[in-house]
Amino acid sequence: MKTVDFLEKKAEKNGEVTVKSLIEHLLLAINRDEIESVVYVAKSKNGELDMGCNNMPQTEAIGLLECGKQLIFEDMYEG
């Protein structure tokens, strides 16, 4: 029997992206060997920030974060 996460299904129906669905999407891409580099920033429930990246030069990690920031700004102004 398959377990259904109703909160995830509700979020999906409402067009929301949850932490779980985001990570599952990334893991699928990793398993298809489509991902070369990953940088993440996560905020825990107690408000602490954590950052991580795979083995890459620090300048590349900063560049990826800047590109991500730019993509967020573009998405904000398109809507």
C-alpha cells in the first residue's frame, strides 16, 4: 500500500513548492546524471541558516548563488 502525504498533495494542487518536492525533483535530476554542481541555503525551523555545496571553487559557488538570485528577481518581475 502506498502512503499518501496529504499536505504534499494539497500543496501540489495549489501550485506550491514544498521543501520535500523541491528536493525530490533535484534528486531525480541527480539520478539522471543531469546535475554537475549544487549550492544550497536552508533555513531551519528555529531560524538558523545553513549553506552547503559540492566540491567546487568558492568563486563558482558564489557565482551560482548570484545567478540564482538574478533568476528569482526575474521571476518576481514577470508575475
